[in-house]
Amino acid sequence: MSQGIYISKNAAVTAAVLAAAAMVTIIALSVAYSKQKTSAGEGGGAGEGGGGTQVGPTPAPEPKEPWDRYRLPDTLSPVSYNVTLWPRLEKDEGGRYIFTGHSAVVFQCVKETDLILIHSSKLNFTMFEGHQATLTTLDGRRAPAIRTTWLQPKTEYLVVQLSGTLVPGRSYQLYTKFQGELADDLEGFYRSEYVEDGVRKIVATTQMQATYARQAFPCFDEPAMKAVFHMTLIHPRSTTALANGRDAVITDTILEGTDVRITTFEPTKPMSTYILAFIVSDFGSIKKDDSSSTTLVRIWARKKALELGHGAYALNVTLRMLEFFESYYNTSYPLSKSDQVALPDFNAGAMENWGLITYRETSLLYDPRTSSNGNKERVLTVIAHELAHMWFGNLVTLRWWNDLWLNEGFASYVEYLGADHAEPSWHIKDMIVQGDVQRAFTVDSLVSSHPLTRKEEEVNKPEEISQMFDTISYSKGAAVLRMLSEFLSEPVFVKGLSSYLHQFAFGNTVYTDLWDHLERARRREGLHLPDSIHEIMNRWILQMGFPVVTIDTTTGSISQQHFLLDPDAVVDRPSIYNYQWIVPIKWMKNRVEQEQHWLTDKTAVFEPMRVSGGEWLLANMNVSGYYRVNYDLQNWERLFTQLSSNHQAIPVINRAQIIDDAFSLASARILNTTVALQSTRYLVQEREYIPWQAASSSLYYFFQMFDRTEVYGPMLAYLKKLVGPLYEYSMKIDRPLSHTMAYTRSIALSLACTTGVPGSNEQVLEWFRQWMREPNDIGIDPNLKTTVYCKAIAAGGEAEWNFAWEMFRNATVASEAARLRSALACTKVPWLLNRYLQYSLDPTKIRKQDATSTIGYIANNVVGQSFAWDFFRSKWDYLFKE
Ligand SMILES: *[C@@H]1O[C@H](CO)[C@@H](O)[C@H](O)[C@H]1NC(C)=O
Ligand SMILES: *[C@@H]1O[C@H](CO)[C@@H](O)[C@H](O)[C@H]1NC(C)=O
Ligand SMILES: *[C@@H]1O[C@H](CO)[C@@H](O)[C@H](O)[C@H]1NC(C)=O
Ligand SMILES: *[C@@H]1O[C@H](CO)[C@@H](O)[C@H](O)[C@H]1NC(C)=O
Ligand SMILES: *[C@@H]1O[C@H](CO)[C@@H](O)[C@H](O)[C@H]1NC(C)=O
Ligand SMILES: *[C@@H]1O[C@H](CO)[C@@H](O)[C@H](O)[C@H]1NC(C)=O
Ligand SMILES: *[C@@H]1O[C@H](CO)[C@@H](O)[C@H](O)[C@H]1NC(C)=O
Ligand SMILES: [Zn+2]
């Protein structure tokens, strides 16, 4: 559970609170809020993902034996593999699902050695006693004899010790036969099950990133060990086999007394093991009809889902986005086909296997009838993200996992560009500020954050590699790359990018290789910067955190300071740059955009930033820089005056950022809470999604703080006044709504119900009761379902709750069940909440994996809070055990 919910709420509240005037309310609220903050002494939201305290290098002594080290030695280099795998989609006599296989890897000797180390994990060679491995050459010479072989489970190697040495420059072939389990563990070559028309179906599929290819066949399982893969799959004739390349030859035969089909695929391009994939399923597919392009694009999914048309949107946007990325990267799509597969059972959101991308169903399939805009946007951005990797990541691959941030940050940035190209009317590029920049701010303003990059030698074990996949790598990576592209300008950025991709195609890099190409591009373009790209960017990637830039418009002085959400936090991680950054400032004065300014020192005076008269100054236009901004009080007030008179003079992203910065600065006790609350005053006129989103998440804290104090009432009254006009407006709009207006309407309805805007609760109850009368004919707008369910259950009684419970039990769509499970916690009736708490520990009613989040939902409800806490304490042992 998150911090900040169970703190005491007995703040003294002044009589002034009850006055109606907004300004007075604001001041009173902020006084009470400040007291709460101080007494609670909590440091703001505990960040998700990036929390883990990664301390510096732990200098463990280098193990003596090569097979005790996690990294491969530099003696051998793979060239190609011939792999045949036969997954059994039925249980064997022992009740297990298995696969068998054999593989021949050709490798070149780079340095003389008498040892072959090749990754292998959870594979069984013992049934082929005496044939664990065979070493040959391709040119008829004699290969050294194998002295002994063994498995080294800790470091996941098959160790082959030779009696002679391998000769540098010569090639050898190692042949192995093995068996593995097709477990349902979502790793390596694994099994996924689903039920269609009452029939249980088995899919054999893969997830290799980061270190699971070694569970499918013995391989040099590091990203720099690129090779060509010749894949063959043996499978039931009723199924289809897919791999990274197109299928080349299909033969039907009988093996071990079973009818089988053997599918051989065209050899891949040179590639890393972690983006391999193979799938055996009875999925159906759709593809583009005309053949204007040479690239074959298909969507694969359960046949039923495709019959219902749920793959059409993915197909349409995949085609448009491939075109976009070809032109953005100035490089044609490197493969002959692009398959996108929706799996009923998949751990990550999606995986960028080269030419065979795997997705969760909710990330690829879109049902126009029941899905919300949010579902659609997710499909769009996930496809864009994965396709972006086809070049950046797959064609050119980072040498080692310590640079993962560049791979993931890059895809997380350009996914917005690809998505924008496919859906230009959605203004989706603006969403990066909320989706990644602010997310990164939250995690990166804690002392427990860490720098983007790590040293190669600090990342060795599989656990250390999987730790790299966090919010910092994805969201901060995206934010700083966006900043780089913005200060270079997109044309210069893509020139450097495409020359990088051309030089390193099918190869591996370190992040400075990209800087080299960008630096050359900006010199060619004659773009002036205060320092080289290396020097500027090092400050953002080698040290954690980010600055708050303070501009005093009365003097024109600018300064920077490491921003920490908790003012009492102590930073104990040293930085060679002393927590100072080279900060690009895009800014606006007198309503005119000014020339980009650079803050290179801790403090500086920049005369043009002095403002006279009633004019305001706005810095960090469109939040293109990865930092927060603070101003002198007068400038804050001038900004608020501008917002109240004509908010459109300030770009929409900045309207959201003013709110987000102000509340964060207030949390850090850098800015008076009064000022933060004042930033919300203009919202009576705001109709755009992003500022409302920023406000509603900032104000959420206030609700949590105040919800049983005397301030709660006035707080609601204030918010009610703010949201009333938006609610009226958004309910009157005739459909179809714009993409973001659909989001805004949902926020408006939710806040209107919470604050009691007349008519709002009656409206949700009416919709909900209509559904109760006709359960099979839900007329509720998919974009409003989450809000309507929750608010109707809150406004209703036992009948509404019981109906929702029944619909939850009957739900067949995962997203619908999730909405209902959270809505059930919205009731105001104590005994219903109590019953729901009891249900949450009954695995026949709520799945075990959902128990804690259900209790969390109940605890978030004002009515449920105290007894959820008691309950949690009394059942702690049980919960912990389960
Ligand atoms: C690998 O398989 C391909 C085609 O299946 C074949 O042409 C090639 O000779 C094989 N290579 C080795 C080393 O076995
Ligand atoms: C490996 O194969 C042998 C022989 O078939 C079998 O006894 C053993 O249980 C297998 N081990 C694993 C881990 O699958
Ligand atoms: C995708 O859908 C849009 C709108 O429905 C349509 O105009 C466009 O032609 C489609 N594109 C492709 C490549 O199918
Ligand atoms: C695109 O690549 C071609 C060579 O493949 C090059 O001549 C051209 O200048 C590149 N364009 C851009 C914008 O980089
Ligand atoms: C800011 O973003 C908007 C789109 O939201 C764009 O139209 C505008 O050109 C951007 N301004 C700057 C200075 O980057
Ligand atoms: C915050 O602002 C309010 C109203 O302007 C003022 O009364 C209060 O003293 C200020 N608090 C601090 C800590 O500056
Ligand atoms: C839920 O499912 C049960 C059993 O299939 C059925 O009897 C009941 O009518 C369903 N309830 C609703 C509201 O659809
Ligand atoms: Zn990714």
C-alpha cells in the first residue's frame, strides 16, 4: 500500500475555511495541508519501479575459473546455428509437457583455447549419454577431442573441455541433442493455454529477453554474439509454426509414429539471441490484401477474435507505422515480413522479437464495440514501441545490458512519433509529458534513484540484468532523448540517427557511438552548442536526478539545484558533476518564443530574463527539457493572472506543467502551498485533458490528506466550483468526441460525482440501473464505464452492489472484470465493504493474485479505510504467507 494514507488527520482548521471565497479557501487549505505534511513527515509518493536501492559496485573478487564467471570469454564467436525443435503439445507419460531438439552451432575461434563455454539452462542432456556434444570442423580437418563435459547451473553453462586447443581463425561446429520442459512459466520456450468454444488449446511460444534463449537450446546468449539462425520446427499438422523468418519449406511426415509437419524457415539476418522467437499454435491470421509492398504484414490471434474483427485496427496501424519508421530512420525495413501475435497468456506488454512480435491480447486486439479510447491508444503505442525496436535495438544492438536505457528509452520516445503519424488527430505527442516525463520526475526525485547508465562490469547476473528494466530506463530514457532531439531539432537528430544505423547495421554499439554520430551531424549543420553532445548528455545520464531551475524575473538571475521531493532527504551517492547540469531552456516572454538559452553554471544572470511591466515569463516550453521550473512570486502570480484571463496564451503542455511543478515544489517545501493551489483556480475555464489530468492527480493527494477533517467539505465545495463548468460542457457535446475529450469527460464525470455537482450522481445511477434492467445490452459508453461503475455503486445501495458482484463473477473479458473489481470497493455502505473484505480472502471468490490489490481499493475508500487497516493487520500473517 502506498504511503500517506494512514497518517493522523486531526489538523486544526481555522474558521476562515468555511468562507466561500476561493482565495480564502485556498489559503486555509494550504495552511492545514502544510501542517499535515510537516507532521506526517513523509516524502511524497513512493515511486514505482525505479525504487530499488542500487548501491555502487560491489567489488566481488573475480572468480578464477572461466565457468564461474557470468560473462562469456572472448575466445569464440558464433557464426550460425541450425536448430530443430519439437514441442509436444500433449502431456508425456510423466504428466509433463516437453520439447526435444538438436542444434549445430558454427563458431569461429578468436583466441586459442581448450574450453568451449556455451549457455544452457534447464536443458537435459542426460538421456543422450555419451552424446552430450560432438565437435567437428567444416573443412575436413580433425577437431580436438572432447575430454569432458558438464553443466554449470549457477552460471548457466554447458562446459566442454577439450584435450587439444582450437586454432584462431578456424571454424568449428558443436552439435548437441537435448530435452527441455515446455512449462507454463512464461520464460524461454514455454506453454500457454486458453479455452476456445469449450476446448482447451495449447500454444508453444517463447520469451527470450533477457537471458532465456539458453532455456530453448544451447547458445552464446549475449546480445553482442550475433549469428544467423536456421530454424526448423516440428509440430502437429493442424497447427501453424512461426519463427523470425518466413517459412520456406513445409513437409508432412511421420516421426516416432506420429503425424507431424516440419516447417523450415528462411535463415535470419545476423541477430542477437534475445530477439529470437518461435510459436506453434492454431491461431488464425489476417494480412494486407494488395501487394504494393514487399514486406508481408500479418496479425495472428485466436481465430474467434479475428472473426470478430479485433485484429483490423492493429493491421491498419502496423502498415502505416512501418512506412513512418522507414522514412524516419531513412532505412528500409530490414526483414521480409512482420508478424504481430496476440497471446492469451503473456508476461510483458509485448516483446520486440525480430519479425515476430508477441503481445498481450490487450496490447494488440481492439474491439470497437466494447473497448475504450484508452484501450485503443494502448494498442497504438505498444505497436509503435515494438516496431521502433525493429531498427533501434534489433538492427543495431547495444553491446551489453548496462546500456539498456538507450534501447528502451529510445523506443519509449519514438513510439509517440510513430503513433502520431498513424493517428494525427489525437495529439499524442503531448501525452509523453504525462506518460513518461512526469512519471520519471516522480521516481527520479527520490534519493533512492540511480543514474541511467551503469558500468558494464556492474551488470553480470541475470538478476542484475532484469533490474535494468525499470521506470528510469524507460521513462527517464525517453525524457532525456526527447530533450536531446528538441535542442538539436528533429532534422539534425534524425540525420545523426540514420548515419548511426547505417554504420552499425547488424552490429553492436555502446551509447557513445550514437553521440558520435549526432555530434558529427550537428557540426555539419553548423549548430552551436555550449559544449559537445557527450559533455552535455553525460550530466543527464551519469548522475541521477534532475534540477529545478529557478528564475527570478526581477533580477534576471537563474540558478539550478538538484530537485528532491523530500526536503530532508540526504543524498549519499556522489556525482563527478556535483549534481549540476547543462540545461537547455526554451522560453517565452511577451508572448513570443525566444531564442534557446543554456544554463551551464550553478547560477547566472541573464539580463533578457528580467521582466518589467505586467508581462510574464514562461520557461521550459512544452516541457522539452527534463527539469522543473520555479519563479519569483510575482511571476507566478502573473502566470496565474494570464491563465485566468486567457489561458490559451500558454501552451497546453505548460498549463499542465505549471500545476505539476507547483504542487511538487510545494511538496518539497520550495514553494508555498498557497501558490500551488492557486495554479488550479483557472481550471473553471479549462477544457483540455492534460491540465485536468495533472490537476486531478495533484489534488488526489489533497483528498487523501483531508478526507476526514473539517477541511474536506470546503475542499469539495472549491473543487465542485472548478469542475462544474467542465462537466456541463462535456456532457452536452454531441458525439463523436475527440480522442482526448473522451478522457476529459471521464475525469469531469468522476470529479463531478465526488464533489456532488447536481445531476451527476443521478446520471450515473440512471445509466447503471438501465444496465441492471437489461444486463445483456450495456449502453454505457466504454470510456465512462470505470467512472460509472464506481460512482453508481457509491451512490447506490445493496442492489447495485449485488448486481455488480454478479457481473464480476460472470465477466469473460479481463478488462471488464478488473473495472468491476475496483468499482465494488466504491460503496459507502460499511457492511458491504466488510463483506467485500471477507470475500477478498476467499480464493473461490477473488483470485489470490488479486487479493492485496482488492484490499488496497477498499483502503482507498474513506469509509473503508480504518477497518481495511484493522483487517489487514489482523490477517497479516495469512496475507504474507499467501
Ligand atoms: C544448416 O541448414 C541449412 C538449411 O537447412 C543447410 O543448408 C546448411 O548446410 C546447414 N548447415 C550446417 C552447418 O549444418
Ligand atoms: C533428464 O532426463 C533423464 C532421463 O530421461 C530423467 O531421468 C531426468 O528426470 C531428466 N531431468 C530433468 C530435469 O528433466
Ligand atoms: C486505415 O484506416 C483508415 C481509417 O479507417 C483508412 O483511411 C486507411 O486507408 C486505412 N489504411 C490502411 C493501410 O489500411
Ligand atoms: C537517406 O539516406 C541516403 C542514403 O541511403 C542519403 O543519401 C540521404 O542523404 C539520407 N537522408 C537523410 C535525410 O539523412
Ligand atoms: C509545443 O507543442 C505544440 C503541440 O502541442 C506544438 O504545436 C508547438 O509547436 C510546440 N512549441 C514548441 C516551442 O516546441
Ligand atoms: C504562504 O502564503 C500565505 C498567503 O499568501 C501566507 O499567509 C503564509 O504566511 C505563507 N507561508 C509561508 C510559509 O510562506
Ligand atoms: C450470470 O451467470 C449465471 C450462470 O451462467 C446466469 O444464471 C445469470 O443470469 C448471469 N447473470 C447475469 C446478470 O447475466
Ligand atoms: Zn522496448
